[in-house]
Amino acid sequence: MWFSKRVLELILPVTCAGCGEPGHACCPECRAGLARPAPVARGPTGAAPVYALARYTGPARRIVLAYKERGRRDLAAPLGAAFAAALPYLPEARADPEGVWWLVPAPSRRTASRTRGGPHLLRLARACAAELAATGRRAAVAPALRLGFGARDAVGLDRDQRAANLAGRLTLDPRGVPPRGTPVVLLDDVVTTGATVAACLRTLGEGGFPVMAALVLTATR
Ligand SMILES: [Zn+2]
């Protein structure tokens, strides 16, 4: 039946994707685990610093996987809120001269978007913007990057393979870019080798959009 999943969601108690505690999509303790942004050193990511809210391990890893791979859309709000809480305090990040924070989500592969219920990072960026607005800040989401057909899932690829996988397929989407020269912050879910973030930073920078910082949910190692 078309409504069965929705009905199940109403009947079954919500449990924390990180630890299983009932009553929350992401419990206060697991949220606290996503509240310590730290710099990430990952090869040549260009001029912009990269920050991660948590290590890609334990509850944080389970939360990211539940959101990204298992369609837990109820995690978009708490994860967006975690981004919004960290963003204004990153030393290099800043809003544009009008006070608008411009958020650029890393692009999702089209096949991944289909199977995972839409571009999950775009949804995350929108949740982050909504939370910034709720705390009195102005924010805009600019889906300025797109990944063309043919790009493989990056899982299992090393840094060089990831770079080759992205070469020429990562482009600016003219429909999604902010005004030229606008300072932006890149948002992503997991940084592994740093190749994807580096390619995103390079593409934005070459297009005339200075990236102040990249903020990711989790970093491996
Ligand atoms: Zn929890």
C-alpha cells in the first residue's frame, strides 16, 4: 500500500540513529558528539580550511550512514542544526556583505540521488539554512555544483582514483550559483581522502566563488 511506510513511521517509535535510544531521531548525547568542529588535514584541499563535526566512527558514523544510505530523512533537521551551530564559529567562515551565509552542498551522484530519495546534501544544506534563519541569521543555499553522468560511487577508491573519477564531471551549475564573488561555505557528509572536497573547492574557486571553509559532518581516521 502506498502509505504503508508512512504508517509504519507513525506506529513504530522513533529511535536515535546513533545509539538506538527511543524518542529521538538523534538523541541529545549523540547531538553533543556532533558539536565539536575540528580542523581536518587532508592533502591539497586548496586555500580553504576543512572542518569536521566528528570522527567517522561510533554513533556519528551510524548517524551519517542512516541518513545517507538508509533514507532516514528525519535526521536532516538535527544534522542541519549541527552544521548551523558550528558554522558561525569557524574562524575563516563569513557571511556576504549583506550578512547572508551562502551554503553550497557537495553534489550527489544522480543514481545515488534516485536510490537515496533525493540529493541528501541539498536537503541538509536547506535544513542548515532553516536553522540559521531560526537563530536570526540570513542564509541561502546555492546548489552550484553538479556531478555529470558516469561518475562512480567513491566508496573503495583511493585518492588518485577519486580525482580521476571526478575530473571533468564536476562542473558549476549556472542555475544554482550565487552572485559572482560571493563568499561561500561548502557542506559535505564524509571526508575520506579529501579528493572530493578538493575538487569542489577548486571548481568553485575557478568559477569565481571564494570558498571560506568546508564543513563536513565526519572525517575518517
Ligand atoms: Zn543517540
